Amino acid sequence: MKKKISIIITLSIVLIGIIVILINREEKIVKETNKEVIKKANMLTMMLETEAGTGNYEEVTQSEWPQEGYVFNAELSKCENGGTLSWDDENKKVVMQSNTSDKCYIYFDIANQTFADYIINGVYTEDGVNGLYYHDGIGTYTNANQEAGDNSYRYSGANPNNYVCFGSNTETCPNDNLYRIIGLFDDDKDGTYNIKLIKNTSIGDYAWDSGNSNTWDSSTKPNIYTTLNTTYWATLTSEWQNLIDATYQWQVGGMAKDNSYIVKQYYDVEIKNQTGYEETMAVGLMYVSDYGYAASPENWQTALYDYNNTTNTNNNWMYLGAVEWTISHRLGSPNSVFYVHSAGGVGYNSASFADAVRPSVYLKSEIALEGGTGSAGDPFRINL
């Protein structure tokens, strides 16, 4: 009996020993596995392009592969010990094949997107950030109820980073080639946006019409049309002319004067409810409403006639400080055209007067961005 009990005790001890060994072995396997996972994770370095087309990359530590806005760069992505890397598009992940421990560098480029897409997806995050506002009519900031409601993206405020180098590809952009983005517009509602630029400086003082007439119809065009679409147009080389949408429809029907109008009211009569004549042309001028919406939103409840104070002018990047023409003429007055006077308010002037002219153009929707941050010293560069 004692012998039987001794055998049982011995077997129990052996069984317990086996269990302990198995547990320790399992723990060791888990630890070694975790070490291997960590080791492999530490052997992968992810590099994301910082600016489209620049070839500049920075190391990131995010735990997931980029899903949108980036594409796998198979040429640059390599492993030190012969491992191969490929992109599994179905599962949206990088596949590594290697027979040994390897250190791999995985590169992702910013996806080939249009200039407009870059602004929408890369610059705009929420209303007011980077001076950009999405005019969908449902913002939550002060005076958001005064948005245009046309789903445009517009730059507003004192000095947003909306500079573009246009007409030159020199390393340092000449001041004469600095333009600024008024906004992004999808007027034909086809889902693609045209970027609207305005020259940062005037090309000189010109009469809107030397005959003192503001008539604009299918057979009669004022002098300003020729100044913009012949004189100014000829200063651009063909490679830059080809970037401009020369078939854009500009609203030139005019509108009645009302000194009490705030910017939304001007937009409604100038653009939204325009029943006048449209002109197909490559180059135009800013609309009155463009100027109004370039001011910070807190100014949108102020009549544009009263924009002549430092609160408005200091918070409106489009303010030039000169007497400057807009594209809209005054209905009911055969010789009057809307303008921005040197103090900043909107009024009207005789068409024969020589006032500052800043050409404005719509870029073709497929134009791509090459680089730049949008500041005056590092303006956006267009891919030619």
C-alpha cells in the first residue's frame, strides 16, 4: 500500500514538473515571439513625402499604413539584406518577403492630385484654419450664416498663405509674378474645382472704358476687356497661357447700387441670381463679392460701402490701398462701374477714369501642384 502511494506521489510530482516545464516553455515562446514581433517592427522604417513632387521625406512612427492621399513608392522602398517589398492594394498593406532578418525602408509619395485637391484635402481642415473657409452655408463660426453657400473654398483674413508664383519658374519668384488665391470654385457643379487667382500688384491704371460707357453685351465690350485679354494676355508665354481656363464664363450683367448691402447681398445679385450677360474670357477682374469675402468673417455683417476703416482693411488680404476696378458695372447708370476706393470701401466710379487693374484668372481644374507652402517667400509652384 505504501509502495502504491509512493508511486502515485512520484507520478504527481513528475506530472507537475511536466506542466511547469510546458508553462515555462510557452512563456518563453510567447516572449520570444513578442521579441521577434517587436524586432521586426523596429526593422521597418516608414517615410512619407512632405510636399508633393519635391522628393523630400520624413520618418513617421504611425502604426498603420497610409490609406488615402499617398501611393507606395516601389523604386525607393528597399531592404538592406535583399528582402523585397510590394504593395497589396486589395488589403492596403505592404508585403515583405525575406529569408533573413532585414532592415527595410518603405517610402510613400503624396498621391498625384490636382492643385485644387491639395488645397481641399491638405490645407483645409476646418473653417478658419489656414485662413480658409468652406462656403457650404452650415459653418459654426461667427457670421457663418453669411457664407456664399456655393460650396466654394475662399481665403479670408489679414494675410493667409495663399501666394502662387505664376508666369515665372525662377528659383526666387519675382514680385511681379506673385498672385494670390481668391478661392476654389465649382461653378458648373461637375465635382471639379477651378482655382481663381488675382495678381498681387496692379499692372497699371487703365480706364474701364475710355468712351465712358459701361455697356457689355455680346456685340459691345468695354476697353477693359481688351486691356486684360489682349494687352495683359500678351505678357504671358504660351506655357502659362495654357494653364488658364480661357473658356470660363464670367458674370458681367451688372447690378444696382445699394450702399447698405453686405457681402452676401452683393453675392446674391452679382453671382447667384445673375440674370445678365455672361462673357467667355480668359482674364477678368475681381467681383465685388470676392473683395467682400476676402475680409475676416467678423466683417461680413458690415456694408461694403463702409469697409473704409482699419478694422476692415487690416483684416482683408485683398485690400490694395489704391483705387481699383472690379468687373461689375452699375445698372441704371450708363457710365458707372463698381470699384474699391483707396480707403477700402466699395463705391462706383466713372468708367472713363483710370484706376488700378489687377488681372484675375481661373486655372484649369487639372493643374497639379509642384511645391511651395503658399507664403510670400515660398509661394505655391504649379507643375508645368
